[in-house]
Amino acid sequence: MNEPQIIFENDDFVIINKPAGLMVHAARVSGKRRGAVRRMDEAPAAEPTLVDWLLGRYPGIKTVGDDPALRPGIVHRLDKATSGVMAVAKTQASFDRLKKLFQEHRMRKTYYALVSGVPKNKKGVIDAPIGIRAGSLKRSIHSSKMAKPAVTEYSVEKTFSDDRGNGFSLLKVNPKTGRTHQIRVHLASIGHPIVGDALYGTKTSRAIEISRHRAAPRMMLHAAALEFSDGIGGSRFAFEAPLPDGFLPLSTG
């Protein structure tokens, strides 16, 4: 297992930097779904997860959370292919506080995404509800099934070109809501899918070269920072995880 790194911890929570390729927790398999096709982003039974790693170091979290049997201590999640900052609760009281901050949109989340193409506007807001496509577990802004409001802000930080002249951009992204696959769906909806995204990307964005003879090694989405006030004594926290090696191309525009 490519192990997470501990950024910070106290008696209430631990902040980790999750590597790309590590599933947060195993999938729950119901009787109806047993034997069915496995959903994308779910881990096979034998695949190690972040929860396995956490329980090995913090066995006390096994009773923490709203579903501790499946995701002890897990307040929020990142997709398997996404790297970066995650907060994990050590106590039930901390879990309840952190969960409330997420529900009330008082967690400021910052991501970096390498996307195909160069947006026309240097800054923008994508305000489009996200639903589930009929007959699929993929999300879309064009589906009304179980649609929920979703808002994503972005700004262009850098632009690049590969050896074939394809343009792409590094975006700083701040999701204002926390829908499943929100950033991936929203960026794809404006014609700038995340490089390496096998689910929502185009043929070009999946195969784009980020330097000579080197294709994107992963989905290029990274949770770079998490900021919040814990509510105890007015404490303000801000945590960052640097961009992983190989995330950026070598040539900038």
C-alpha cells in the first residue's frame, strides 16, 4: 500500500494526505447486489483501504461515526484516484462537529485540477444541479434523477501545451457543495474534463501527454487544502498537502 502521510493530529482528529490509488473504505455489498457488476470506484474485497490503515494506528476509532462498521472515523471521502487532504475524527464528539461543518458548508476546500483545454474565462462559477444518469451510477448535470444543487468556483492558475500542441490548464477549484464526483462532473460539463479521468473524460483528456512520451499517470485531481474553525475556543485550522511529484507538466504557457 502507498501509505498516507500524517499532516497533523490532536486528541480529536487526524489530518492525512491520502495518496492517489487508495480507496477510502470498502464497498458495502447487500444481498441484492451480491454477484452484480461492481460499481466504479469500489474496492475489491482484498484491496487495502484507508480504513485498514487507520484502524491499525487508531483502533479507538472503530466505534466512531455514523456507520463505524464500514467507515469508522470517516467524515468525508475522496475518490480512489484523488489525492490530498482528509480529516478523520478520533472521537464521536469530534465526528459530529466536523460533520456539521461540512453540512453547513463551513469547510473551505481547495483542489487543483489539471484539465483538458484552456477555459475562455480566467475565473468562473459553475452552478448546476447534479443528478444520476438513468440506468447508471454516473453523475450528470443533465439528469433530474436525485438531482441536488451543486456549486463550484474555479480560476486558471497556469496553462500548458503537450508535445502535440494540445492545450490544457491547471485550475484552482473551490467546491461550495459536496456532491459525489462534483468537480469531475462540473468541469467536464463546461468542456474541460480532468486529465486522466476515465469516467467523465474524453478520449483526448484520458490520453493526453503531460510531458514528452509520458501520459498522465493518474486522474489529475488533488485536494490541496482544508480550512475550518473547530468551534472550541475559536480555534482556526488550515492544512495543506503539496502537489504530488509528476502532477504538473514540464512546460508552462
